[in-house]
Amino acid sequence: MGDETRQFASLYSNAVRDLSLLAGETTHAAFEKAQGPRLAEVVREALDAVASVFETGTDALKDWPKKRLRVLAQVTALREALDRSGVDAELRRKAGELVALVGPARPRG
């Protein structure tokens, strides 16, 4: 795997992890506090990273077109919620739905 691919995979993995932390009942408060005034920006960056993966096309994965559409629709819903209300309970719930769609990030190591 090349450096560019590793960097892309790392950004995606970090994005899914961040969205998982944001959505978590026991983790969202600490995550929000740690991000401070950059919270909305961090969420936008995470959404961009997830979208960048699912904007690609592939025939190698079963049901990719259907999953791709569902994930990108959820990313759009999250962006709209973020623009409308900022980071609130609705956004955290939608972040959890997105993480459930894409699957959990693999742990580092």
C-alpha cells in the first residue's frame, strides 16, 4: 500500500472514529469538550473524509452502489443538520446512523 493510500485510509478511519465518539452516549461530552470551538469544523472534516470514500465507484464490493447512495444521503443529512442547528442531539443521532452504515473504524495498531 502506498503512502497516499495509507493517508487516505487513516483520514477515513479517524473520521469514523470521531463520528463514533460524537454519537456515543458516554463519549460525546468528552469529545465535544476536547474539540472546543473547532467542533463543527472537525465534524465537517469527518463528513468530507467519509464522503470522499463513498464518492468513488467500484465493482469490487457487493451492493456498493446501494450502500454508496445511502451513505452519501446520510452525509448530506448530517451536513444540513450541522448547518441548521450545529452540534446537537439530532446531529449526534444522525452521526450514529452514519457510523452504523459504514461500519466501525478499525483500531490502530
